[in-house]
Amino acid sequence: MTAAIQEASLRGQIAATRRIIGIERNFLDILKRQLSFGQAAQADVLAQDAALAQAEQLLPPLDKQLAQQRDLLTALAGQLSADEIEQKFDLAHFKLPANLPVSLPGKLVDQRPDVRAAEANMHAASALVGVAIAARLPNIVLSANGGSTAYNIAQSFAPGTGFYTVAAAATMPIFDGFTLYNKQKAAEAAFEQAEAQYRATVITAFQNVADALRALQADARAIKAAVHAEETAKASLEIVQKQLSAGQVNQLAVLNAQQTYLTAAIIRVQTEANRLSDTAALFMALGGGWPVGCTTPVWRECAMGENSTQRSE
């Protein structure tokens, strides 16, 4: 999932860079026309040409990263690099839930493999304690045999001829220099260790979930700010373009507006990718999915009666 999100992020950054390259070429054309009419200086044209070259330099590294990311996805799909997967990922392909959870039921962490393994180890250690205790106890066997005694067959079932024999056998552990006692203590210590490990694993699981929820909360604010910054930078760039066409603005203002828009566009793409990655991290922290019955619209219902991992509003 994170590899696909990284590909989508790279495609978004490449698209944003190509947009700004197109805009800067348009600015360069305007300046060249003004230069031909004597309305712009050669220095301004050269500065815009340099800005365009700098923007174009951003594309090859991004293309390289995208190609390598495609190789990674192909390898993850179990195919050779020559047999590249057909599916391509961009940010528009990923859809987040309309309502992200405010709280999650603590029971969700039970499905994590590490929590299950730690719990199983604790149960196994507990069973070994029982085995060690049983090894120190005596083993008692009781048996009962019934019969009858008579002088002839006819008297075999007559009253007073029946008898029962009860026998008991007991075996005790021999003196072993406290070996069995120490084995019991070792088993009890191993159980305490497994119990502590289980507790630490559960605490870590809750921490992972809490971190993911808080990251999503911060991502929501970051995306809102990034979108606003990009829209504002784009509007400013459009105004500067009109002013440049009318000869009302200098080249420094043009370069600043271009750089501001390029930075804002790249940050917006990266912020969206971060939010998707943090959503994937939440799934991973929960063990890979939601239990049956705990869908997004009913998070609070699922959390009722359970310990919850909270995040502040």
C-alpha cells in the first residue's frame, strides 16, 4: 500500500512540476515578444530562461524515482522488472473514508499478529507452570475388585458370599535436591516474563494506533492549509502574468510568484500523500483491517463498552 501511495505522490509531483514549466514557458514567450518590441530587457529574458531551466531540472530526478518505484511495485507483485505491472497509481485513485474515527474500540488491537503471539506465549507459559506443579505432587491410583466365595456354583449368588477388595498405590517423587521445586520456580518466572511481554506488546499496539490517529488529525489541518496556499499562490501568479503582459511588473516579482506556486503545488501533493500513508499506517497498527460490524459510520457504536484509544478533537 505504501509503495503504491509513493508512486501516486511522485506522479502528482511530476504533474505539478510540468504545470509550472508550462507556465514559465508562457512567461518566457511574453518576455521575448516584449523584448522584440523594446518593452523588456535582455536581462529579464535571460532570468526567465534560467528559471525555466531550473524547473526543468526537477523532472529527471522525479522520473528516475518513479521508474524505480515501478520496479519495486513489480517486484512486490512477484514479477520480473521486464514484465512491469499494468496498474498505475495516482492520488485520484485513492479514496479516504468520509468520516475518520474519533475513537477506536480497544478490542481492535486483538487482531494484531504480535498481540496474538504474545498472548499465546503467555498461555503456554501458564500451562508449563501447571505441569511443573503437577510433577511435584504424589501419583495415587485406586482400584476395586469384586467377587464371591461359595462351596458350589449354586451358592455363588447367595447372600453373604460377595466380597470387594480395595487397593491403593501411591508414588511419590524421590528426593532430588529441590530440582522439581526449582523447575517450578523457573516456570513461574517464565510466566511472569511472558505476562510482562504481553503487556508491553499491548501497550505498544495502543501507542501505534494513537500515533496514527493523531497523525491523521494533523494531516487534516495540513491539507487544508496546503490547498489554501496553492490556490492563493496560483491566483497571485495569474495576476502577475496579466501585469507582465501589460508591462506593469518587474521580473523579480514574476520569479517570486513562480517559485511560490511551484513550492505550494509540490507541498500540497506531498501533504495528500502523507495523509494516505498515515491512513495505511492506521490499518497496519490495527493488524490489517476492521472486525466485522465496525464500519466507519458506527465507530462510536463499536466502541461502546470497550476500552478506547482516544484522540482529541
